[in-house]
Amino acid sequence: MALAPTPPTSLARSDVPLALWPCAQPDAQAPMPDAPRALLPAQLAARIIAEYTEPGALLVGPACPALLHHAARVGRRMVALTPDPASARQTSATLDLTLPAERRSLAQVRSGSHTDPKTIADLAGQAHALVTVNLDGRAHPASTLDPASFAAGAGTMLRPGGLLITISRNHQQTGRLVDMAASTIRAAERAGFAYLQHVVALLVPVQAGQLRPNATAWQRRTTRARLARGERVQLLIHADVLVFTAPEAADA
């Protein structure tokens, strides 16, 4: 998908394209399953790179090995930001082992905040796309629902007309369902972004026309512990991928 300019007016809800991506189908070429606590499933990371970036594009996002790996493998440049120095070192070490030497320089991991001027000084106005991830109810680097932070982080790093790609799922907080998609849309639009697309990414396989969740041992232990505490439990079936475009004018 080509990086499209911002339309002259915000898209009406009925005009926002809705897509469904199966992101957990068995892959004979990659028999090893994703790590239980991976930030993004490999198939979802690869699909985001393929759909929303072009060769040579600069992508900014969290320290997600799958996202960095797929971006570099297909000729995209990616800078990952994390406030945790240990996470930065671990992610860099993973890339050293998994990426061909000629592609390694395309994937960079930085220890720092997306709102720190020193960390993002060379990224200002350069990124073709910015990816945020919030699948567990906690915002990862560059992920926030605060409109001011949207403007300060995404707006500073993105080129005019660049893409903001958010990946989240609804979660429970003190017994209530938090609608992350609706909150993200409101926050992004308040910060001046135009709502472009909504993708439902299935995180469990589809077999014989049915969803086939396969909970890991870690997920089963966590579920049992939460049930023992009397909490309501949701099984992670899908994530919402929301895509927005930055204003064309740098000062919009």
C-alpha cells in the first residue's frame, strides 16, 4: 500500500475501510511458534510492514524483534525506542543473531523516550510510519492515549502525510471493559490525525471455518490465577489495527 496523503477532510465512520487479517495460521516455513509474551505475532508484524511501508521507508516503533526483523529483511529502515536499557540490549542481541549481516544496519534500537528531544532529534519529520502497541493494557514506547503526547511524539517524528499505526485490544480495568479502539480514535483525531483504516487482526488460527484458540502454558497459568482471584477473564482473540494519517502541513 502506497503512503497516501491526508484527505482534505476527516473520513466519516461509514467511509473507513474495514479489513480482516488472519495472523496466526500455521506456517510450514516457520514451525517455531511465537514467544508467549512476544510484543507482536510475527505474521501481524510482517503484514503491517508489507501493507503500510515501501522499500527505503523509515519506520519508528517499539522494541519488537519481529517488527524490526521483518522491516530490515524487506529493505525498510526501522528505529525502535524503549525506555528500558536492558530491553534495548536484549533486542539488539536478538537481531545480531537473526538478521543477515548486510541487513543489520537497517534495524536500530535506542534506549530513550519518544518525547526526549535528544533521542529523536534526527527523526524529526523523517518517519514514514510510526507504530504503537498496546495489547496488554499498558502503553509501550510511543503508545499513549493522551492527545498531547500523540502530538508531541507522533506528530514530531512523522513526515507530513505519514502514517500512525496503532495496535491494541480491549481490556478490563477494575471489572470494566476499556474500549481501546474508541479511545485511540478520539485521541488521534484530537491531535490532528485523520482516521484512515480499521483492521481486525485475528490472533488465533482459523480451521474448518472456526476459531481455534491454543492457549500457551503461560496463558493457562495466568488465567487460572486470575479466576482464583475472582476476576473476569478474556481470551485474546483479535487485535485492532487502526491507521491514521498525519496532517499534510507541518504546522497543522
